[in-house]
Amino acid sequence: MIIKVNGVDLYYQKLGQGQPLILLHGHHLDGGMYSKVIAPLSLYYTVYTLDMRGHGLSGGDGAEHYQTEVEDLAVFIKELGLEQPYVFGYDSGGLVTLMLASQQPDILGKAVVAGVFIDGRGIHKYHYLTEGVRRFLRFDRDSRVELTESYMEPESLEQIQIPVLCVVGENDWVKVEHVRWYSSLIPNGRLALMPRQTHDSYVVDSLKILDLIKDFCKE
């Protein structure tokens, strides 16, 4: 399906019945990363997978600023008439989710964010020195935004009123202690550690997030 959002055609899929649940992908990916969990989740929720602008089957160029994606997500929710949807956001999709929850406290119901850092101190140095920098030097738009705009003020996190589960892999390039720290700033936030998992091993084309999402959302 296609919806016009802020002048750009955004592609999304919808499956199931019940409370709306939006799945947001990360940089260099699209909604297809959730292919294994869409059908199982649709037994409990109306599942929406959205390709952000410049990704997958959506139009436009990739956003130069996270705020653009925040505004896209807000309009998407309002145009479809979704009432306090749950959101699972991975990587940049998780940061966009946190930003929206901070700016518009009543728009979401619950959120699960995975593999998210809110400032440069949250990344292990080897990520800066390897893949991140290589992509930056190739003028990769997603990596430029990741390295220059992945930032939230602690005060913004304190404005989030909804329950938030902050997930990180034990072997992620996002530091576990960083996620533990910022999850403690969210009034209804908590940490979930995925043992022996990397940044994407439990999310991309994986069923490992299925029970995690279901258990948190039904609380």
C-alpha cells in the first residue's frame, strides 16, 4: 500500500487484527527485515511495516535529519487514524520512536526500541573505526546521519511517559551500559539484554523478538 506523507509516497504493509503495532526498520534496511515475525504477530495485532522515505519501495531520498522521519511517522499514524499504536523500532527506527514519544507524549501506546544509542559515547570505538567510517567516506547518507545526528538530550528522555523496553545485544556495538543508563532516564523505561546477540542477529530476519514484543505489549 502507498500513503502520501509530507509530499512523499511511503510504502507500507498491513496484516492482522487488533491493537496496531508498527515495525520500523533501521538504516540500510526496509520493512522486509521483519518478514519472519509479521505473520505470527498478526495473530495478535494489526501489524504495519513501513518503509521510511528513500528506503525499500518508498519514494524520495533518505532523510538528511532524523526529525524528518519523526514527522513522517507522526503523520503516518494520524493519517491512518491509529490510536496509540505500539511501536517496535530497530536502530535508527528506534531513535525515531524515542524522539516521537518525547515530542508527542500521547501519540504512542508502548514502545520497544532495539540497538539504539543516543550519543557518541554509546558506541564501541571499533564501530567508528571500521564500518561506520567506511560508509561515511563513501558519502553514504544513512551512515552520515547516524554518525552526526544520533543524539538526544537526557531531558528529552525524561519527557517520555509511555512504557519503553530498551533492548540491546550482549555483543552489540552499542554499549550495554549506555542502554542501561538511558533506559533509567525514561520514567517507565527498562532494559532487556539479549545474551550472545550482536547488533542485528536477534532482529533482522529473526524470530527472537517475537516473544519479547508479545510479552511486553500484553503487560
